[in-house]
Amino acid sequence: MVKLVLLHKAGSIYDDQPDRVYDFPKAYLKAMTEAVGDWVVYYEPVKAGPRGYFATARLQQIIAKPGVPGRYLGLIAPGSYLDFDAEVSRLLDGRPLESALAAPDGTPVSGGLVQSAVRRLPEAEFAAIIRRGLPVDLEAQEARRYDLDAAADAALPFERPVIERLVSRPYRDIAFRRKVRAAYDYRCAISGLRLRNGGGRPEVNAAHIRPVSQQGTDSLRNGLALSGTLHWMFDRGLISVADEGSILVSRNKVPADVIDRLIHPSGKLCLPAAERDWPHPDNLRWHRESVFGQMPFDGATPW
């Protein structure tokens, strides 16, 4: 097995959905086949934007792309994709993080491998990129973010092996929550409200649109920032979202005055600034078809 860097840009003409599938030509089939079962890092090419390295995932399988000779699909292992907490710059002190992209004196090279959509990545360089994008102490960072006592008592974290960290559910939950809440500027996507408690902690949850238990991923595009009440309503199918962002309400179960109080006057989602971070239509469609209006509803309500 071998680790890879995969180039991806939002709005690509290829059928890429980084948390599920990577579309590539036959020229990269050998490298992609070698990487099955191992981890990849996603990278935004220079001409597409400034992000650099932005996510990781495990490659599960390669299949021929149906109906398209000479193209293949790399299928991503369910539950493995994870956005970086912070994008990782292409250069460190003017030198590429990938040694294959550096000249003998350490300066960046141009052309050739730099433009390759699939690049092999040594283990040490993979670990270095992951450490920058998903820090060892991410859980401690989150614990002390709004808690001065936790900051004072925090000990240096034990550095777990990289892969152990990437598959840890508690670690992934924190990484997902931080990414989703920051993308929505700590504002509820449905009410539009940005509330904080007395200690400054944001009163907004990071909700999976399609739960991990139902083959959902930890991609930002499978997340919504929601207040506690709206998160509860969303999980129970009382509200959902159309592809164009209109908020759908199960009006036979939710009183009109509750709708007026809880939902943004526009009737549409308050979306992240970057379109690449908007909910993926496939995830919204799954919620509408599998959850909205279909969950049994009785008992106490939060309103």
C-alpha cells in the first residue's frame, strides 16, 4: 500500500465527491490501485484557490467508471473522510511539504509532478501534513477554548499514532464540530441567530445531515450548524431543506407560531460564505426522502 495526494477543486468537471468518490483517468490507475486500503490527502491546485491540503480519507476500492472508457472511480471508505481543522499551506518556510516537489536546494519546482492529479506521498510527509491539519491536541484546544480552568489544568497530550487519531470517534466528532460551526460563523443555519452563553461558548450544534450510522460522512458538506431545538426538530424529521435552500416544515406537526419564532424570515438557510462548504444536494435529498415527515412523533416538545 502507499499513501497519495489527490488534487481536487470545487466545481470540477469530474464526478468527484471527496468524501465518497474520486474520478480519475487510466494514467493514474497503477498508483491508485497501490493505495487501496491506505490513506490519501486532498489538495487544492494553485490555480483553483489558496487552500493547499484540506482533508484526508481512506481509499477502499477502485472500479471502472460505468459508461466512460478509460476512466475509473476511487471509492472512499465509509466514515473515513475528515476535513482538516485548518487548511495546510503548500509551503513551509518557502519549501514544499512534499519533497518530490522540491529542487535539490529545497526551493519549489514548477511543472511536471506539481501538475499531477495523483502523487505518491511518503509516510513521514503524510504524518507531517496530518499533524498540521488535524493537530494532536485538538481535543485539548477545544476543551480550553472557553474554559480558563481547563486551560490552566491542561497537560501535554499523549501523541497517539496518526491513524489511531483519524479513526477515533471522539476526535472526529470534535474536528467535525469545530469545522461546521466555524463555517457557519457560529450562526444557526435555520434561525439565523448567533447565540452565546455567559462564558462566550456558542450555543449552536454541528448536526450531521445524514447520520454516520446511516452511511453519512464527517464532511463539512454533510453538516449544518443548528441551535439545540432546531437540531432536535431536524433529527426527528419535523424540518428539512430543499436543494435550493428553502426550509421545509412538517406543518401538521409544528405550530405556526413556532415556525414564526424559530425560522429565519427569508425561509431559506443561512449558508457559509464559501459555496464549496454548502450542504451537498445528495445529503439534503437523503434527509428529505428518509427522515422528513417519516419519524414517529409524540411526547413532549422543546417549545
